[in-house]
Amino acid sequence: MAVKHRRRLFSGRAGRRALVAGAVAAVAAAVVVPVQASAGKAAPGQEASQETGQEARPGTHEVAEARYDLGDQAFTPPAPYEGKAELAAVVHYPKDVAKGRHPLIVMQHGLWHTCADRAAQTKLEAAQKALAEAEKTGDEDEVTRLLTLVEQTSAPLWSWPCRDGARPLPSSSGYDFLAKALAREGFIVVSMGASGINATSAGQAPSVYQARAALIDKHLELWRQLSQAKGPLLGKLKDARTGQDSRARFAGHVDLGRVGTLGHSMGGGGVMQHASDARHGAWPQGVKVKAVLGLAPTATWDVEPITKIPLAVLWGTCDQVNTGRYIDWNKGKNKAPLHGVTLTGGNHNSFNTQWSPASGQVGGKNDAVSGRRPGYCVSQDGQEQEHSRLDEATQRRITTAYTTAFFRRYLMGDTSADALLTGRKHLPYAPGTVNVEHVPPQRRG
């Protein structure tokens, strides 16, 4: 979360500690997973399109990558939100996309630096270190001065468009590991940029989540038009390998009746807003969202129920970000399954490779609170226990397994992973690490 956002949310000594640590106070999250259908009959929300054509077997598709960018400020969110955002995305898709019709999954990243400005990052870290020392001495005048300096030095990291010489930080590419795995399964996966919203969202909650939901709808509308061989995306996709015009044929091969959404952090709040019962009428014509997944979604949004769409939430016990209690909010009134996966020792940033330390990216860090013992972190579920810290690769491997199983279940009607999704089966490489909660539909109709 940006420094300028955190300063509005926190005050006093506790707020200053948040500025130094670069994290948000945690609230325990409840998480969930899918219902097992009886043989030969799909549970609500599990129906798959019959117009799939001759698709390759699951997990056997070769994957290609394309990109599009219609401009840094091409999208204007609806009022009362103030600001503009880019219309850009990374697209992973099966190379044999012209065979059959493929479900579409759109992803949205959360609140993070917009610009990979290493010089600004170095100055910010120095200011944060000095602030931490001033906090210890109790020098209120120095603390006030350094708070201002922290905000000033962080500004270039949150500008949009980025200043001369600074490259945009590619948060949307941080889920390539997931997108590639899903594309191998036969999905078309679009990971959108949201840096323009990140740069302008200070003090605009809850409208920031409405803006994020509207951005999702805009990309879905672009793909609705492209699927009909028209619209702004026609001829605008570039092959990520060559930089030349993409030769992929999407027209007639995108199944908008089988759409999934995935969001991380504030992007998770965005997909929750988009999936809420009250917003279905805003979806583009012909679009049917059949599955929604949040990776550690934030909860600072105007709460609306999600009762009609299968919902999954994944988070780690050492995640400091307020992930909300989406499952608790919807229990008892859900007409579709709720799904929750808790990763013991998982943190927030490891869901995005660009935000994690192994990337070497500007600002990349492990955001978990360190335990007293090396290799341990402090749980943020109210228990403050020490949990063995998951490494980045393992957290992503677990995330990939449950994400692909979830979307195959609800967008392709594949029941083969029900045991995993309902907690009756566990991943052999993560014993005792994953806790699954499954809430079947409580109401019909």
C-alpha cells in the first residue's frame, strides 16, 4: 500500500510504525473452496459450455504470449472517482486457440509501486531508516519532518505516467506463473494493468473499488468486441516474443459465457466488487462470470454480498494485509459454493513475482513479520504464533494447484480435483501447510 494511502489510514505512533514497515495492520481472513457435485450432475455454477470444439487434453496446450497497450490514460473510471488509468494487459493463450472456444480469465493486480525508479527507492529507504531511528528517540519534531520526507521521496515511485527515465513497474506480469499454467489448461488469460488507478486512488475509497470493477468491465468489453473481429483491440495485440503484430485468431474462439476473474490485494477487492450481486447488470452484454478468486483480497470496500457465483479466497497466515472475511459475510445466504484456502506461513507479496525479493525488482520484499527463529514468521490470524515461512516457489506452486483446479471446476465442469478442493486430498509436497474450508450452497435459486 502506498505511503500516501497509509498516512491517511493511520495516525499517531502506530501509524508511523506502519509507514516504516511498509505494511497494513492485519485482520484475520476466512477462506474457502468448491462443492463436490454428484456423479453426472454439476452443482450450481458448474455448468460448462457445450461449444468447446476439438480442444486439446487438459494441461497439454502450448502457450503463447501477447500484449496490448491502448495508452497510459485511455480509461476514465466513472464518477465520483478522479483520475485516469491505462488500458494495457499481458495475454497468455493456447497456441491452438483457433480450435474450439476457450473460457476467458481476467486478472487484476493490487496496490503497489507504479514506477521502477531505483534512485527514488534508494532515497526512500534512507528516509524510512532515519524515521525509524527518530521513532526510537521520541523526537516528535524530527519524526514530523521525516514523515514529510518519506512522502516526498516516495512520490516518484507512485507517479503515472512515470517520469522521464523511469520504467513502469510491470505488476501485471507478476502472475505470469499462474497465467501460463491456466493457458496450458486451455484458458485465455488477460492480466490487466492498474497503475493509473494506484497512482490516483489516495483517499478515494470506496470509489477506488468501483473504479477497479469498471476497469474489469472495460477489458471484458474490449474482448467481447475482439471476439467478434471488431473494436479497439483489433490489430493491436503484439507478440511478446517478436514485438510484431500477433497472428493469433481470437474471433469466434472466446467463450464469454465462461468468464473467470482473479484479483490480488486491492485487485482482489476489485473483483469482489465486480462479482457482487448488485453489479451483475453492469457486465458487458453476453458476459457471464462463472467463477471468482481472490488472492489475499483487501476488505476496504463497500461490502456487497456475493451469493450467486462460486467464490474462492486464498491467503497466507503471515499476510499483514487486511484480507477481510468474505466467506463469513456470505455464509448462510450463498446460492453458489464458497471456497477457502489458507497457506500456513504464506505472505502477501509472494503471490506476485514482481513484488517479491527474488525478482530483484524495485521495492521487492518479503512483507511477513519475522519470527524469533530464523525461517519463521508471525501469524496474522489473531494468534500471533510462529509459523514456518513458505518460500516463494512453494507458495506459488500451491497457489497454482488450487487456482487451476478451481477454474477448471467452474469454467470447464471438471470434477477430477474435487477431493483437493474440498480438503479430502492434500498436495504431497506441502503436508500440513494448506487448510481448506468448503461451504456448499445454502440457498437455491
